[in-house]
Amino acid sequence: MAQVELILLQRVEKLGQMGDLVKVKPGYARNFLLPGKRAIRANKSNLETFEKQRAQLEAQNIKRREEAERLAERVGGLKVVIVRQAGESGSLYGSVSGRDIADACTAAGLTINRSQVILTNPIKTLGLTKVQVVLHPEVSISVTANVARSLEEADKQARGEAVGLAAEEAEAALEPALVFGEEDQPDIA
């Protein structure tokens, strides 16, 4: 299948920088790069137009990147709490998706959309999980998602305490054995 030649209007991960001429498959261009205004078709008129506007586009890109860097400094290390139902073993009845994390970040004061949240796999267990949030193609931050059954449990997890079955097992290990056999009876005199 023939590839499509495009001019990148912004940095695209694993593809190139702004202004690069790249060849990609038609579906990738049609479904991702062109509708997202990340690239334009590389024909003679578009090349001329891009070269005329290149300085302006680069200045806009630098301005957006600096704003994203300032925002990253302000909200770096953001922690969000997501309350979900879960079983005794700590596995969720469902999963936490990028949309859930984006909604929690928006409630915490960082306005993002779900496409900015990078999750390799959905979160399916209770606990603390690091999630990447892309603020700009060149700037990303790490957000800690605290998935718990309740706000009290989320506070315990944030302090590093065990919750659920792990906490019950730890308590059981600390309790002394109170069962004595006949020969193990203490001497009371």
C-alpha cells in the first residue's frame, strides 16, 4: 500500500519534529494526524504556505510548551483519589480508565482530557498507581492515582499502611497465640 507524505505541524512521539517531511500509512494520516491538526499533506502549495508561516508556528509552539512547563512545575506530583467498589482480594469490580483519571485531575484543579492520560493497561486493583499525563507533546507529568474503596482507606494507602486482606494478615501475625494446651498451662502459685 502506498504511503502518504505529510508535513508535521507539531512534534509527534516516535515520528518526528515540527516541519519534518514524513511518510506514513494512509490510515494513520487520515484517522490521527490530519484530524488532530498534527500534520498537513505535503503538496507544493502546502509546502510554500508552511515555509511562510514556519516562524510563527514555531513561536506558538514554544509559547505553548513554556505554558505547559509552568503548569507542570505548579502541579508536579499531583495525587488524585478515585473511590471504587472492590472485592476482599483488592480487585476492582470494573476498572479505572483514562477518563476516570482525567475527571479526577479536573476536580483537583488540573484541566485535562482523557486523550492526555497515558495508561498502558487499565487499573484493576486497589492501590497507588503512577500515570503519565501529557500536557504538551514535549512536556509530561506523573500523577499518582490512589484507588480505594473509601476516602478513609485512601488516606491509609497514602500513609503507606496496608489495607484489605494484607492488613488483616499483618494484624493476625502480630497477635500472640492465646490458645494453651494442658501441658502448656502457666503455673499459678
